[in-house]
Amino acid sequence: MSENRPQSEPGYDRPDGLHVGASDASSEGAPADSAASDFEFLEESEAKKIARGYRDASRKARLFPDAPGVYLMKDARDRVIYIGKAKSLKKRTRSYFLRPAMTDQRTAALVREIRDIDFLEAESEVDAILMEARLIKDIQPKYNRDLKDDKSFPYLQVFIREEYPRVEITRSPRSHGVKLFGPFPNASLLRGALTALQKVFKFRTCGLVIKEGDPRLEAYRPCVLASIGQCAAPCHGRIPREEYRKNIRRLCAFLSGKRQKVVGSMRREMSAAAEERQYEKAAILRDQLLALESLKKRGSVDRHVQPEVFQIDPRRGLRGLRQVFSLKEEPRVIEGVDIAHLSGKETVASVVRFIDGYPFKPGYRRYKIRSVEGVDDFASIAEVVARRFSETERGNPPPDILLIDGGKGQLHAACRALESAPLRPGMILSLAKREEEIFLPDRSEPIRLSRDSWALRLLQYVRDESHRFAQHYHHILRRKATLGDE
């Protein structure tokens, strides 16, 4: 992990892969230079002992690279007591050697035991997230105690016994029939990493039962993930079983930390396919390799991070929607629309996308309202809906449910726009905030669900997320106008 490190950098690489910085390094104005005084609230002898190890670790941390990776805190007996991941090792570890960390009740006990610090550099933030989970599981550090055995933390499980194995995030992992990875400290970052990896390995996340040769597959409509190149669509018979399972094996190897082995295997297979003039297969492998490279170049999963959901249960919410609206099957894709404006100026709109009950940020869209003068939410809704379901959106499949933020007037405006649109959602409804009433085009009276209804909670979450996203875009435009930016 550090083979490309410049020879002039102080320190050395240990046989186990950890890079150790020079212990006598110094840095101008570093906070650890006054370490003893920072621990003056302790007994004098204890303060000096702690300060010495703390100072050495601080000096070492200053030499860490500005790169993603995992850091390991050690105590006086050289035992790893804490493992953390970082988008920037230099910036993240520095925070432990500032005065607030010494007095903050969340970090004070850990800081007092730090005598040494090491790191493992990762090729991307996605790799760092996976590496952190593996190391915590193997080493079980003292201050990562909560993550070691607690089944409430998220796991990644691969259903390896299925013909076309699916991948899912769960807090209740199975004991057999699956390959488990985790636990992971952060569910939101895990979802972001999963989305990034899905672009490479094209695995499915749905709960469909898929059998090779099933004649019903030809008539099945793939979901939006297939259209955006994020799933190989085995539900439609677009990929042979063995080819799909090969992708799953590569995913599992990657999750186990065997990135270079995976990349080498894919390159050899791509070259062989090209020599045999299997150009389509070679092109697919080339694109997968480019996607793997993009994980390094991007260096962050921020654009894929999904908001954590505590107040709803997505699966129950989807089941509830199917029951409430008498749908043939559970909806997979829900899109929410909202409008934001200030005194009639800079009116904007948002369209957010949820897949299987979770926000799918790569599918979020923003719109500047072009055709509406002044404040007219109905006309603005109509414009956004017309643009979202226009001919130019053929490659962006319509959702199973389109949710409009508002009441009967907003719903009717959206329905009028859909009358001449070439694309249509599976169904359309609106949710009015004051009484949380649901309006449908063919009903004169609204539907009122219990405030404890899982279906209502999911709709509220979609509605609130579309509102948040529209407001965020509006604030960006206001700030640009205030600062005179173009």
C-alpha cells in the first residue's frame, strides 16, 4: 500500500504493511509541543508519561499522507486500541492531537492511552470503509467495542446459494446461505460504497426469485438500475448465469481486500476476449476496469451517501403502499417533486428518486423554472412534470409512483402535464402537508392514513427529501446571485 511512496519521505515501511513515521520529526507550531501542559489536569507523573507517548504519536501523525486510509491507535503495550477510517489520514488523525480531544468526554479516555499510531493507506474511500470493517472484526480493539458483536450494525450479505445472487445491506444477518461482510460503523457510507461498487460489478439488489431459463423473464420489465447501467438485469435474461456469478465472485474478492487480484484477473480476461474477437465482452470488462479506477480518482463516496432512515421501515412502507393502493406488486421506484421560490424570483424544482425505499442520490435532478412568471406553483409543477416525462427522458424509465408535494391543485396540474407526455409513471398522487392527506386523480375525497402507518411514513420521507433538495438548490442560486457569480 505504500510502494509508491517517495524515497525521501521520513520513516520506514514495516513488513506487515504499516508505514511508520520518523519519531524525531518536528513541525512548526504543532499542538503536541505543549502536550505536558495540556494534561496538567492530571497527576504530574501521569501527565508526563502520557504526554511523552502522545507527543511521539502526534509527530508521527504529521507525516501521514493526505490520502484515504485506516489509522490504528496503540497503547503502551503496543496493542491496537482503536481503528478508524479517513478520507484524509493527515487531517483526520491531526484532530486527535488538539486540545479539544483531550477534554471531550467522547475521546478523552482514548487520548490518554495513545502511545503510538500507524496507518494503512487505501486506494479510495470505498476501500478504506471496507478495510476498517475487516480490521475491526479481526483485531477487536478496545475502543471499537460497540462494533464487534452488536448485530444492530449494518452488514453486507451476498446470497451465494441463489442462481443469481443478490446483495443487500442488513442489520439482521443470516447464519447460513450467505457470505457476510462487516459489521460496518456507518450505514449511510456503506450504502454509498455499495452504489459505487454496483457500477462496477452490476449486481442486483432486488428480492426477485430468478431462475435461468424461466420463460417469464422475457416479459419482465427491468427496473431503473438496469437503464442507468448499474445492474446487469438478470431479471430480463440479459446476462448468462455463469457470467453474473463471475461478477459476484469478483465482488466478494474485492470486499475481502483482494483488489489487485481482481484487477489482474479482469485485465487478463479482457485481453483474451479481444484476441478472440469477442469485442463486446472485452468492452464490458474495459468499462468495469475504468469504473474501478474511478473509485480511486473520485476519492470520496459523498455523492453516493444516502441519508440514514430511523423513523421508517422501507420494506414495511413498500408493502403498505401496495396494500393501500391495491397494486399488483410492491413499487420499487418512487420519485418526489417539489417547488421552491423566494418572492417569485429564482423558482426552482427538484425530483428525487427512491429505490426499494431508500434515497438514490445519483437519480436526483434539479430544474430551473423557465416558463413561469411570478409565483405560480401549479404552472411550475406542470413544467417540471412535462420536462421529466418528455421525449428526451426515454433513457430514464418512469417511476412506479410519482409523488407531488401539495394538494389537489398541484396534483391536477401534474396530471394535465402528463396528458400530452410520451412517458407516464405507474401512478401519481400528492401529499398535502397540513393534514397529511393523500390525493389521487380518480378520487374526490383524500385518503387519510394513520400517522403510524409505514406507508405514510415512507411517503412523508420522499416528500420531505424532495423539499430539502429543492430548498438546497434554491439557496445555492440565491448565494450566487448575492455574490455576483455567474
